Amino acid sequence: MTQKKLQVGDVRKKLLTLGFDVSEERIRHYEKLGLYKSRRNQKNDYREYSEDNLQNIVKLIILIELGTPIQVLLDDDKALIKQRIETIKRALNILLPQPTQ
């Protein structure tokens, strides 16, 4: 089965549906920094993303939007990234407590 090829605008739309208003220029900028890679369409040279790497791109951009330093992501420091995610989870539990039953 062939995966749908997504473009920068599709990545932006996905982020918007999640509440993150990230410009196409910024998505391209993060790619230039080396956070992720796209394939290039040979016919029009547009960036193309697979459904598989879309989720990874979205996670990286959300981490950046929530204050994770880009260098931590570039270094692929899994321990620091995991620590950052756990901090975000704790903050969410405080900000959005679960209703008592």
C-alpha cells in the first residue's frame, strides 16, 4: 500500500488541529536545522513527508513550542527529552486535574 505524500502545508494543518499555530516557514527552518528530513519531489522539488514521519515531526515541534531547547532535540539526548516530557505531564496533571468519581 502506498502512503499518502504530505507537504509542509499538511504538517501545518495537523499542528493547527492540535492548537499549535506554527508557520510553514518555521517548519522548513526546523528541517534546515536538522531536526527532521523530508524527501523532495523530483518533478516540482516540493518537500514531501510520509504519514509515518508526520507524527515524529509533530512531536518535535510540540516539544519546541512547550519550551524544549532545540539543541536538546538536535543532540537526540533521549534522557533529557524523556525528562522534559515527564515535566510536561506533571504540569498537565496540576493544571488539568482528573475529576474525582
